[in-house]
Amino acid sequence: MTAHSQARVASAASKARLRLWLRMLKSTRGVEAELRERLRQEFGSTLPRFDVMAALSRYEAGLKMSALSGVLRVSNGNVTGIVDRLADDGIVVRVQVPGDRRATLVRLTRKGQEEFTRQAAAHELWIDELLGDFDEPEATNLAGCFDAISRREEGR
């Protein structure tokens, strides 16, 4: 293969990957917009609130705000306002970390656990509906492809 034909093949592969990225982005944004609307309509809630509850549901003992921000991959400032509103609604509680006066843990209350369970069940049904064109093997294969991208990014 000549250098010119190699460049053409690389260029074709590059263009195909760019088209793939744009389609992934369009699809993701569409699904996300639908989830946001359904959370608003069904629960009077938002996707960021759901994401915070989902993260906390995996850590029964709670998380420090910095750890919560890390799990969500957003800034502390973004999480603080959401946690404030969830606390006002009785969904989460802040607990002092023994031996560290400046640190607090955030965890779901019983009310928060119940509310997350309701929303998570609806969320799973919505995702099943929105991605229903993929059978189980296709969904598993695509998830593996996205996992590979994530592993590659985490390795950098």
C-alpha cells in the first residue's frame, strides 16, 4: 500500500469516526432531553437531582461533598446547590464527619431512598422504551464498546 493510499484509508477511518461521534452525541442529547422532560413532568424534578440521588444510593454511609463531586464528575459548586435543595426537601441529610469539623457527609434519608426508588424504577422503564430497538446482545456489545472508550480515557 502506498503512502497516499494509506493516508486516504486513514482519512476515511477518521471521517467515519467523526460521523460516529456526531451520531452518538445527537442520540445522547435526544435521550437526555427526553429523560429531563419526563422527570420534570412525572416527578417535578431534574436530571441533576436524580443523578445526585443515584450516586448517594450507591453509598449508604454517605459521601463527602468532594467525593460526590468526583463521582458525578462536576464541580463542588454545582453539587452544593443541588444538595442544599435536596436537604430542604428532606431527601438528603448532612452529617458531621467525626474528627473533622469542616467535613460533612451527605446521605439519603429514608424519604430520599423511597423517592429515589420510585424515580429509578420509572427511569429504567423509560430507558428500556427509548433504547428498545436494541436487543440484549446488541446492548451488551455497545456497552462494552463504550466501556472500552472510558477505560482508555481513564488511562490517560
